[in-house]
Amino acid sequence: MDDFIARPDGDLSWLVSRGEAAGDAGFTPFMESVDALLMGRSTYQAIADQDDWPYLGRPVHVLSSTLPADVDPRITVHRDVAAAVDVLSEAGHRRVYVDGGRTTRAFLEAGLITELTLSRVPVLIGQGAPLFGPLSADIELEHVRTEVLGGGMVQTTYRVLPRADATPESVARAV
């Protein structure tokens, strides 16, 4: 509830603290609605060891300047945002789930996110990695819907309103 996406040490155990009461927290229908995923290195490393890969066969792309290209056969590694955007576009992916605080912030800054779905877990962790962090300007949102999920989780979707000052070139500066 306090806008942190991980504890300071990267721990995500609070995310599943609702247990079976949360079900899949709307994850399966959400994953079914996307063509591909793009996440940052930290997000990937937080889930890399999961035996049960939860992405329903969707292509997973990771932004990293340090991961080896062949680190994991389940992912495609990109060295920069522009390369990832090019590959995703060329593959015809129109609805891409962007995950991870810094990656999401960079795409918001560049005006490349049109919809934002936030799922809030009813727990306060007090400190950690922020979801958004500093932004260069306000990003205006328009409420689309809010749904209460199992275990008291709340999922809200917003339309991201276009920013007059965002250009594709600002992607490189935002990362």
C-alpha cells in the first residue's frame, strides 16, 4: 500500500502474504491480455529462480547492460531501451507488459505507456524500492476501472494521458 515494489534487500515475500485467499490476484487474465513482457534486470533477477515460470508462454524481454545474452533460454536480453522497442515492434507486439520500477519510469517518461494497471496488496512494508521514484514532470492519468480481488487486493487501471513534451528520443535520456 505504501508504493514500494520490493524490500530494500529485494525481498518480495510480502507480495504473496495473502496466500490462497488472493488466488492469482488477477494475474492470469492480465497475462492473457498481453503479447509480451519487458522487464528490467532487477525484476528479472527477483523471479529468475522460480520453477514455475508464470508468463503463460509470452515472450519475456529483459533490459540489462550486464546480463549475458545467453543467461536464460526463457528470455531475450537487450542492452538498451531503443533495441528492445525495435525488436518488440518488429515482432508485432502491440500490448507489452512493462515491469520493474526503473523500466516503467523510463517508459512513462518517454510517453510509451498508454495504460497503467496497479495492484495493491493490503500490507505496509515501510521502506524499499519505490515503484515510480522521481519523474521529470507530472504524468496525468484517467481512471478506467477498479476491482477488488481476493485477499483484499485492489487492482486499478488508468489510461495514461499523452504528454506534450515526450518524444521517442526521450527514451534514451529517461533510462
